[in-house]
Amino acid sequence: MKEHLIHYLTLLVILDLAIGAFFMLSFSRIYQALVVVAMGVLYVIWGIIHHYLSEDFHLKVVFEYILISILAILVILALLYRS
């Protein structure tokens, strides 16, 4: 983890900003949904860049990041629109 501290700090900043925006935009479910999707897309982009720079980039890893992102988006949107 020490080798990639900047990478993980970048991910932490992305997630923190997304969570902050999600709560700041609590007046609109549509904006919150857009934040959730943007967070998912940024997570996938971060994963691709991280693995490319770490020299262990494989198509399987990209699919894993995409699937995890889709799952998280679906769960959060289901909770957001449950009523």
C-alpha cells in the first residue's frame, strides 16, 4: 500500500467529494443519482489508471471494476428510490 499511497489518496478524495456532493444535493434525487453514477464512472477510471500504472492491467480487472461499480450504483439507486 505504501507504494501506491498517492493512488489510494486520490481514490479517497474522489469518494469523499462524491459523498459530500450526494448529501449536499439531498434536495434532488435526480442530482443524487447523477452523483452516484459519476462516482461509479470515476471509480472505474481510477481502477484502470491504477492498474495500468502498476503494470498489472488486464481486461479481467477492467470487467471487475465495471461490475463492482454497476452493483454499487444499483444498490445505492435502489435505496434512493425505494419509496
